[in-house]
Amino acid sequence: MIYVVMGSEDGYCMTYTSKKKAIAYGEEYIMAGGNCREEDIEIREYDHAIFMDGANGSSVEIIKDEIAR
């Protein structure tokens, strides 16, 4: 599984093979938008994606995709 991180401000940001690292990057991205703490970030996970929204209006979409072999 790969996780493609898309930020609300500048689109594609990073690709990870670790869900934990993708979410951590998403949290850093949102907090970099200012006036938002980690506990102010709402995370919703679905089969195809993870959506993260910060209290400051910044958001991140993490698209889940299978690795082709």
C-alpha cells in the first residue's frame, strides 16, 4: 500500500509506504498553516482515503493506493 499526500495549498506533497508517516506529514503540513495544534486536527479514514482538516482551514487528503507488482 502507498499513501499519496495531497495538501490543500499546493497539491501533491509526498508519497509514503507507511500510513503513520503519511499522517505525521499531514499533521505537520496543517500546523505549518498557522494557528492550529495537533489536537485541533480532525482525521476521517475511509477505505480509499484519509481526510485531515485543521481548525485553520488547511486540509490534507491522503489517497490509499495499491503497489503494482
